[in-house]
Amino acid sequence: LYKGLDIGTAKPDKQEREIVPHHLIDIFEISERLDVFRYVELADRAICEIRSRGHIPVIAGGTGMYIRALLYGLDPLPSNPELRTKLDAEFDSESGFEKLKELMSAKDPGDFQRWKQHRRKLIRALEVFEITGKSITELQKTWKENPSLRYDVFAGTLVWDREILKRRIEIRTDKMLRSGWIDEAAEMIRQGLLHSPTAHQALGYKIIAEYLEGGISHETMRTRIITSTWQYARRQITWFKNQHPESVPINMPVDMEKLICGIRRQSHDY
RNA sequence: GGUGGGGUUCCCGAGUGGCCAAAGGGGGCAGACUGUAAAUCUGCUAGCUAUGCUUUCGGAGGUUCGAAUCCUCCCCCCACCA
């Protein structure tokens, strides 16, 4: 989605994009704040446009929450950017967290119990509570109790053998570092990546920043990127295993045929 | 060769007689997840025929009712001196 984070987020390159047109790439500046809701709006629009041309859209990516939100929808929870900015300023810090807990345990004990260790979720719950006077848990019930797919999809979760996956992450990291990731990161940091609202969360850039400041060696940086990527991959495994009943496992690389057949079937349905 | 410091559970690292299968961190494993999600958070992490037992704190002995902790010898590592 973000401009500039080409190597670090492993964007498809020019050649790949000539073969398969990609959407929603480079549509945000790193200084922009992004969230699931906006993503779903944009993805819906892109899907609609692709289908209107008689083509089959393929949703690819590892951001579980975004994909689930696209496929199952979001409950109509309100948001208020100004209020949120205010709440963040007040509570999104070590010291603010204690105040937040006190406030929420008084105002909204249910959500407080649910998220008492989780600063961000508690702030979001407070935001919703301030706007609606209701607990976010209460308002999320529609999705929880009656999840239904918004699109007729064939969904597959790519599953690699763990040892092979680890090895692939290592190879991928080295490849990215050799392709100039460090220079890219330096440039992005110069443009304010570390203080960006959401883009700074892209994996690896903060670790590279530490290396550039001389805090850690090249090898330590490399190892940490590999470890974080691996941990992220594990979170993805958990997510897609438990949050996507519609998805079938595609054992890589042997089940590629299954994936292709699934996509073909969709195209016949059109 | 001499002096000083050190060897702790997968790793780093605390523990200097009982409350120690051993703090804390890392890693690993499992899980959560509705507007910052490549983020954030939670639980478990010696073994077993488990409210107890067995093995574990460099190795071998010893002191003690009781040792990761004290003593002796040995093996390795680091720093400084030569």
C-alpha cells in the first residue's frame, strides 16, 4: 500500500506486475494513516472494477485481519479521528496507560476486563464508548454471532513445511538485504518513516534503523530480521488456521494444482 | 608460570546453605485478535506411572539434617602480570 517501502515489504517487481496487474500498490504516502476500514473500501472498489471487466480478482497477502475484514465485513463501529488523536495523546504511553485503566474500569468494566493489558484495544474501546455510550464488545456481536462471506471466494492458505519455511525466510532476508534494503530504509527514515502514523510498523525497518545508528552489528540486524519475520509467519499460521473457516490448506509446493483449480472454478462461475 | 574474575536450565543472565526445577530477558510452542494488524497482547516452556517422585546449576569427592550456594582436587574460559 505504501509508497517507497519497496524492498522491505517485498512488493512484486516491475516484471511481475507486467504479467499480472496489481492493485492498491503505492497508493499511500508513508505519512498517511491507514486502517482496515479504508482498506476494505478500497479493496471493494478494486474488486468491483476488476469484475466489471470480466476478470477474476485474486486477493493475495498475509495481513490476516485485513483479509478477514474484506471477506466477512466489519461491524459498523464508529470512529472519530479527532477524538482518537486526543485519546492517543492522553493515554498511549506508559504513564497514560494507568490512567486509562482506571477510567475504563469505571466507565466500561466489560471491555476493561477483556483488554486490560492491551493499551491500543482499550483506547479503541474508549473511542467507541465515547461516541456511542456502548461497549465495543456489544457492538461487535453481529460479526461474532453471524459471520457470513461477502464474496463467493475460493480461499487457500499456503502451508509450507516449517523447516523449509524458516530456510525460505532466511534466503528472502538475505536477498532483500543484498538488493539495497538498507539504503531504502535509510531514505525512508530520512523521510520520517520512524515517526509516521502507521507505516513505521513495517517489519524490519526499525531494526535496520538501529544498525544504521551503530547500535547493533550487521549480523545481529540480520538475525533479528529473520527472527521477527519467522515470528510473524507463525502468527499468520495461527491466524489463518483459526480465523478462516472458508480457507483450505494448500500444501506448498505440491498442492499448487489445487490452488489453480480453485481459481479456475471461480472463473467458470462468472 | 603468577594473580584476579568466571563456568547456572535451549541461549543470555540473577541467585552465595533450606521459601530453588532455580528471578528476569531472549528463543521456542500454543493462543487471542473488528478502524495502528509485518502491529499489539496472553499462557506454557526439565522429565515422569505427577497434590508426589526422579534428573539438573563445569567434573569428581567432602562438610551438613539439608548444597547451585561452603571445603578439597581436577578440567575449561576471560582479564591482568610475567
